[in-house]
Amino acid sequence: MSFRDYLSEARSIFDRLYPDNKISEIDYEGSTIVVYTKDQELFSKRDDLARQIAQELRRRIAIRPDPSIMSDEKSAEDKIRNLVPEDAGLQDIYFESDTGEAVIELNEPSVVLNTSVITNIKSETNWSPRIVRAPPMYSRTVRDVREFLRDVKKERKEFLHNLGIKLTTPTMPGETWIRITALGGHREVGRSATLISTNNSRVLVDCGMLNVNDPGQPWEEAPYLYAPEIQPFTSLDAVVLTHAHLDHSGLLPLLYKYGYEGPVYTTAPTRDLAALLQNDYIKVSHSEGHKLSYESKHVRDELRHTITLKYNETADITPDIRLTLYNAGHILGSAAVHLHIGDGMYNVVLSGDQKFEKTWLFNQAVNRFPRVETLMIESTYAGRDDYSYTRNEASNSLIDVVNRTFDRGGSVLIPVFAVGRSQEVMLVLEDAYRNNLIPENTKVYLDGMIMEATAIHAAYPEHLNHELRDQIMIKRANPFLSSIFQSVETKKQRIEICDSPESKIILATAGMMNGGPVLEYLKSLVSSEKNTLAFVGYQADGTLGRRIQGGADSVTLSENGKSTKFEIKMAVENAEGFSGHSTKRQLINFIGTMQPRPQRILINHGDGNKCYEFAKLIHAKFGVESISMKNLETTRLY
């Protein structure tokens, strides 16, 4: 069926099921058929009716109020503020014009749920109210993304309309085939990028950068983006982003700089976190005098073209590929990518970075899918000598490091990723402080986007595990707001912390010490044997963190514009077990309990021979075809 055929059939079904529908327009927005109506009751009942029609059409349906009957946002906000009772604790109202929803953030949603307030808001504004519990922390990033998307709503609507037409283009006749090409992150950790090609489509999963000390050489740290399979970028149909870490998202804006104009599919928290990290990458590159890989306008281009999906929600992303995202348990919003290719012809799952264990933050990665013929899975900690540490061991190890360091009058510096490990370390330290396992006067300083990234976690509580979500949203006992934590906002504060003789804990980015504020603290603390540098995360080959972890006795850093050598006298310790990556045992359990069992397993995201050795282990244990691809290799799947 053509683009117009689907719209015509949708209208005829509405006419049959709901004759007096007052439909003003039916159009495609991406893979969704959007129906605009002036009938308030129709869009009020949209969920049930949309579900019924979607089943008939086998297309996603959204029913929205016609813009002509909706109050303007300022007027609607005034009416809502008058209608919401004071004891509900109204915190914020924002409007999602794409869906016709007024999102109302309340401290106590129960005050208005199942009351006439909802009905009155709908009748007086013709917006659909969505009541949510107000996040306990303010996020500048979430606010800025919302405002930007509101400002570009006309451009987004045009983009989604054109995308809808493209998605209904008939597939090419002839032989069908599926290939997967390794463009980065294969037999290495960093610059993750994998291309899935069919006779009709090209979809890129991730576009990250290497964890190198010089972030200013885009083509040296990039995936193999000049390979003929992916050139020109305008030939790409879609990009799917598994999660926000820069080794997966860092060079995605580069695609827009060099001509890509298509969609990016990801989860909402990944969209926000990626924008935060990419803009910080620009800031750090500029401050350190590196050549910029891209500019903030290219990050905005990415945001303008991003389509967010919830976990387990399916969307057509090309005429012959359907996408579903599943929780990967790695960081906030991280997802495994399930691609349903053809009309039931073939299914591929790309795990991305994953954690097959319930953590302090998240539920364990999903390993049950409708169908899977090929699985691509990471192998970061699948090496022969990679020891498996439990969360309890990690917690006890860090507490021990803190107490031993404080006993000798020193301070603990912990390099962390702003997203993921920061929040887990914060939870452990807060719990230890509350249970008197570390000194009662302990201060924990947070430097480099950590509090902003934490606030984004609070903005998406549905992505956290059940216990933490209840603790933050229901019990109102947010561990991230503990008095133990102090955010570092200025260079002056940083200098004062470095000069203070008090024992303290400092969490600072970047996690692999390849730039960022952690280096300023390192210069101050590195020459005293009283202090400790504690690693809680993976240190990739070629990073400063890996060199220090490997036993380097000195480092050369920039000091007042000059290269200065610093002897490493501080203790260097590892608090293992905080990683958001699965251990080898967890990876084996993931595969062993996976439903259904894949026919072929591809191994990526592992240093040196880890991918190759893990592929051999999987073949020996499960008897399935296992392949460790090299970058620039292509494997035909079908």
C-alpha cells in the first residue's frame, strides 16, 4: 500500500467505527498515522479506539485534538493553574504539542487523579492532561531540550511527515539479503558503530569515539565512516543509539555536519544525556585548544531529528525494518536493539553495553525477545583473567579505601563517568554515611556535570529499579540530595577544595582521566602519599587512567600552559565491581537463559583478543556459530 492508501483506509475505518468523528486531518508523522479531530470525546477515548484501528491497519495510530480547538499555551497554563488545588503541589506545566498533551507535574498527583479536575482541564483547554509526579531535582538539560523541541515543532512536523512518506515506499523487488558491517568497536572498546544493510535499507547502530587523550582529531578517533558501505551519509535510512556514553554517541552529530538528515531512534533519557555529554565534549575540546569535531548546532540538528521510543515499543524505521528497544541495564535509558527485518524474514539483536544483573540503579538487562536469529553481544569483561566482583564486594572495597585514607589524613579522588558510575558510587557513599560506616563529618564533592546527570535520572524515575524509584518518588527520601554531597560549580571552589587540608572524597569527571576537572585534582593530590586515587570503572587502552592503573610512576600534564611532570606518590587502588558491563559469567548466563536461543552470535566491544577468545568459548559451550568480526569486515546474515 502507498502513503495515501494507508491514510484513506484509516479514514474509512474511523468513519465506520465512529461516524461523527469531526476529523480535520489525517497524516503520517514518522511511522505513526496521526488523526486530528475537533471532537473532544474522540480524542478523549483515543487509546481504546486507536488500538483497535491500529490492529486493523497494522500501523501505529495517534488521535489528537485539532490545533484550532486548543487553547494557546499561555491561556491553557493559566486555566490549569486555576483548576489545580493548592494541596496538589503544582511544580511545573509544559506542553507537548506533538501529542496534544499538557504535562502537569505535581508533588501529590493523588489529589487530582480520578477527580473532576482532569475533566475540567480537558473541557476548558482541549489539551489532554497528563499528570506526573514532580521530579525531586531540577534538570537544566531536560528543560532546555523541552524548550528547543517546542521551538522547532514546525520543522519537526515537516520532517516527520516526509519520513512517513519514505517509510511507506514499496520495497524493491528481487533477491533479499541482510549484511552486518563492523565500522568500530569490534575487537576494541570505543568508537562503536555497526551497519545493518538489506537490499532496501541501511541502518547504523551507534556512532561513538575512541577514548583517546586528544579529543580534537575527529577522523582519528572516529569509526570507519569513510568506508564505501556508509558513504555518502545521505544514503543512511536511520541511526539507532543504544545509550549516551561518548564511545557510542560522541560522533553522532558529525553525521549531521557531513550531510545526514535522517532520524535517530533512542529512548528519551538517552536523548537528553547524549546532548549533555556531546555539548560538554565541545566545551572541553574548546577549552583545551583542540580542533572541534562538530559544533553545538550539529547537536541541535541531532535533537531535531531524534524520535524517542519507550522500552518494548515497536516502530517502523525503514520500509523493511521494525525496531524495538529493550532495557539493557547499563546506564539510564540504555537499550538493546531488536531489528525485525522483512515480513518475519529475520531478526537481529544488538545488545549494546549491558548489565545482566539488578544493580543499585537499574533492573537487569532483558534477554527474552519475540524472535532472534543473530545476537551481537559485548565482551568488555569476558577475558580469561577478568575476575567477577559482586556489588557487595564493590561497596565494601570502596568503604575500606575511604577509611584507610582518612585514617592517614588523606583524601580520596575517584574518577567517574558523569552518567552511571557517579550515581552508583553516590548511592554507596550515602548508604555508608547513613549507617555510620564512614566518618560522620565526611564531605563528598561532585565536580563536572555529575549533579546535572543525576537530576536527569530523577526526571525519568520509570527507568530506575522499583526500590530506588519508590525511595525517590514515593518516600521522598532521595539519597542523591543527602547533605553529604556538595556540588562544585566554580573554578574558585575547586581551588579551595584542593587547598583545604581536610580529608574528603572527590568525584570528578572524566572517568578515564582523558580530560576534565579530575586532572586539576590529580595535580593537587598526586604528590602526597596520604592521598588515594580510586578507580571504580573501566580504563581503556591508551587513556591516562589505564597508564596510571598499570603502574606508571609519573604523568605529564599541562600546568599553566606548560607540560609538567608529576611523580605519582598517592596510593592507586581499584574498587572493582561498579562496572555497568556484565561479567563473563553474566554474559554466559544471558546467552544460556536467552529466549529464544540465537542461531549465530557475533562478539564485539572487547579489548585485544577478548572478542576472539569469548567467541570460541561460546561456540564450545552452546554449539552455536560464534564470530569475532574485525573492523571493516562484513558478515552476511541472510
